[in-house]
Amino acid sequence: MNINPALSWKISDSFSLGAGANYQQVKATFTNQANYSAALLGAAALAGIAPGSQTYNAIAAATPRLESSVNLTGDDWAWGWNAGLLWEIDKKNRIGVHYRSNIKYDVSGNVEFTNPALPPMPSTIAPTVGLLAATVNARLLYNSGVASSIKLPSITNVSWFGAVSDRWDLMADLQYTTWDSLPELKFNRTDGSVLAVTPYNWDNVWRASIGANYHYNDKMLVRAGFVFDQSPLSDEFRTVRLPDDDRLWVTLGTQYKWDRHWTFDIGAAYGWASSNPPINQNQGSTAQYGLVNGDYKVNFTIVSGQITYSF
């Protein structure tokens, strides 16, 4: 949710200036599966049961493929600002420049673990595994409050509009986003311990687009566009949450002016990754987290509609 009161000032017939404040809410939900079997073996090693020993191997054989369901939620409100300048070169051409600031959130919330029941196992190790499970449930995979500092990027935008004839308008847009403001996603428990860290190391990126309007008549126009949208992700830090790569978009829409008060718009966009992004990710330990290796096919469709009443 973004609340954005704004003011504008027409400095002259050619220049207009605008500025606004953003009071914005972020609400986050992360779900995950935690490797409960690996947590049991980690607790066993800390308890002095040597990896590779007979007892350690018996525990591993008796508790395979156990997982905990993890649900983390949090939210915060924070302030930002935006400003823009419009230069109307003449009646047919105008250039706009816009800046939207970083917004820093101090997200707070809770994490909840649903840990699995232990399977039947030999009586020789059952008491030991029960104690290890109690340790994991109380000291590692346990419910608590969480907090995270998240700084979302600033966005700078430059755009041009030109009416090249009575029927055709051309447009171009260039946008720069500072994704290096979010080097990692880190959640701390309220007791100060680290719950999880995901390194992002995202790059700052550009997005370029071109478009055109065709005025079919006084009431109806058709619009279309093409976008190149650079991804902030690199192959090294791609995650299953966001298997992204550079994207290409094509867009198509129409506008119909019913009368001087009512205007109707509909539009659609189809986008796809410029290549099939690969992934080879184990979060630092294949034994603990597993390995995801392969590639993704990325595409998406967006459909939108708008009704405007002018008075």
C-alpha cells in the first residue's frame, strides 16, 4: 500500500514541477521447508556423537528426508519521497524526468515452524533421537519473533512523448533502478541470533521502452510497445524464489472515450526471459540444504483495465 499526496507547480508555459511524499507499507510472507534430518545430525555432532560413527550412521538411517514447514510473516510502514519535472518543448513534444527515493523498512513479525513427528526406529537409538529432537525443537527450529532491515531501491526515469502526426504519437522511456541497496535478505530473531541470510548482491539495472499510439478516430486509440528490462540477478546468486533473467516485453492496448466524462482503457503485456536462466545453488552446503541444479523457462502475462471519470 502506497499513500502518495503530491503538489505540482506550473513554473511557466514550458515547465512544471511536482513533488510528493510516500507513506508506504510492506507486508512480507516467506514459506520454506527446513531440512529437519540435517538439523538432527547437526545436533548429534554437537552432542559428541562423531560423524561416521555407528550411532551417527544409525540416526541418519532412521531419520531420512524429514522436513519442517516454515512460515515467516512481517510488515512495516516507512516514508519516502518523489519529485518530477516536465518540459513541454512545444505543443507536440514533451520530456519528463522523475525520481523516487529509497525507502527503508524495519520489518518485524514472527516465524513459525511445524516440525515433523519422528518415525519408528530401533529402541537402541530412540531415546537419543528423542533428546536430539527436543534440542532441535527448542534451540534451532523454534517459533519466535523476527526482524529485518530492508532498503528498497531508488528509481530514476526519463521519458519523451512526441505527436508526430494527427494520428500517430511516439514515446520512449529510460529507467534506472539501484538494486544494490539490497545486498542481502537477513532475518534476526528477537533474541539477537541470526535466523537466515540470503545473499543477493544484485546489480543496478536499466529498463528501456518504446511505444506508439494510433488515433483511430476522436474516440478510440490503439497503443503498442516494446520493453527491454534488465535483471539485477547474476547466475551465481540466482535463487529458487526469483529465477529471473533479462526480460523482453510486448504490449498492446486500446482506449475508448465514451463522452467528455468517461474513458475506458484495457491493456495486455506478454514478457519472457531473453534466455533460460540457469541455477546451481546449495546455499553453501549441499549436505545441509541440498542442491538445485538446472534451468528455468520464464514468461508471464499481465492484463489490466482502467475506468476514468473526469469532471
